[in-house]
Amino acid sequence: MIDFQGLLNNIHDDLKTREDKGVVASYIPELSKQDVNTLGLYMQHIDGRSFSAGDAFTPFSIQSISKVLALSKAIAFEDNKIWERVDVEPSGNPFNHLSLLELENGIPRNPLINAGALVIADILVTHLENPKEDFLQYVRNIANDQSIKYNFKVADSEERTGFNNFAAAYLLKSFNNLNNSVDDVLDFYFHQCAIEMSCEQLSKAFYLFANGGQCMQGNQHIPIQQAKRINAIMLTCGFYDEAGEFAFEVGLPGKSGVGGGIVALLPNNFILATWAPGLNPRGNSLIGMQALEQFTSQTNLSIF
Ligand code: GLN
């Protein structure tokens, strides 16, 4: 039997003392206020056991991790129809790359780069009656935690500075791949990214992807085949131009965000969320990736 608690403690204590912790994101001004020395780890086992170390219960900005939750909700509405508007190929490009420029049809490479996430946001704005309220409620339900909130300062901060996302949205609109107005889609997108969750809450929300689409409360949110697909997309696209490195070092499907969070999972086994705000040059948490690498190397728990 693996001593998960001992392992998380060791990883935490080892990485806490590292000198190079990466650089906190500053292109969204509100995020630059984060402390680079923060480190949280939370592991949720599929059998109900859970383990934590460090700052595992403090909510932080989940940013691009929200793209997976948005994707699952869009799939719940439209099932395979969404693949007519967004592709499933890794981009090999940074998250904010306007990669649809490479294509003539305006179909983003995948739903986890920003352009693809904007198409998913458009689908949700179409289907949800009160998009921002209803999406937050979905996240609260799958995490079984009604305390999860938006950080409106972070959303405003990005609304004022997110010019790259404005460019991507207008480009999508010019290709007729946004049905709602650019402003409505971006307002929704900036808010979904500004949801704050702790490592604990993220691990519980992602339980459904490790459990064939069924959340901890036993509700089937997406079919088992779609959970498989979302995991495949996380593995191939979850870390942008570093997806290969993450698969190579860690060997799990996962998703990062520029708030410094990472959630990774082994289907039918566990979910592990980390938070360390310092990013590497590719925009992924430097210490979070190292924590996950240590975890899978020391337990031999990976999909490979
Ligand atoms: N809200 C951020 C953006 O769109 C999300 C990026 C990320 O977390 N990688 O730029």
C-alpha cells in the first residue's frame, strides 16, 4: 500500500525549498499579486480517500483549467456536434496563438487553446439561460461545493488587457464560427477563467473525468465515451506547446492554468491538483510540473 500522505509531504518539503520557482503571470495584472512561494497539493483517490499538503484549501484563479469544465458542459449540450466547430489536434503552439490563421475554415486546432475555448464559450452562451450564473452552478455541482465563486477583479483585469483574446474572437467571428456577439462571448470567457477554486475543489470537480463521466455524487454528467475523449484531449493539448514534455515527464492527462494550477488524473485511480503560481517560459507551473513528475515517478502511477 502506497503511503500517499508521506509522499505528498516529502514532495512538498522538497519543492518548497527550491530556489527557481518560475515567474508569476503578469499579463493579467491581478494575477501578478500572487506569492511565488505558495505550494499546495491535493490528491483525491477514486475510492474516496484524500490527502493534502501545503496550501491545498486556498482558492486561486483557475484560468485555463476552466476550459476542461466548459468543454464537458458543451459536450453535455451538443455531444459530438461540437467537433464540427473545433478540432482535436495538438497545436504545438502557445495557448494564445491565433492558430486558426493557419487554417482556411476558421476551425481552431483544439478546445484547450484560447481560440478553441472561445468557440466552446460561444456554445455555452447559446445554451445556458443565464450563462455566467448557470456555468458557475455547474462547477459548484460537480465539485459538490456551493462556496465556489468568481473573482470579478480578475475578470475585469483581463477584460481590460485581453487584446489577444479580442483578436481571436473577432477572427472567429469573421469565419462565422461565433454565433453570439464577440462581447458576450469574451465576457463569459473572462469570467469562466476567473473562477477561483482550491486544489481540493479542483480535485473533486475533476473526479468525473477519472470516473467515466460520473461525479462524486453519482450523477452521470457526460457519457463514458466522452470522458475518454476529454482525457485524450487533456493529454495531447492540455499543456499547449509543452504537452509532449508533460506526457514524457508525468504521463497523465492534465490541464494547467496561468494562475499556477495544474490538475492531472489517472482514470479509475486518482486526481491530483497542484498550485504553485510561478510559471515556466511556456506558461505552465514550474513547481507544479515537478511535483507531478515526482509523484508519478515514485508511485509508478501513470497511464504508461
Ligand atoms: N484567461 C487566460 C487567457 O485567456 C487563460 C490562459 C491560461 O491559463 N493559459 O489568456
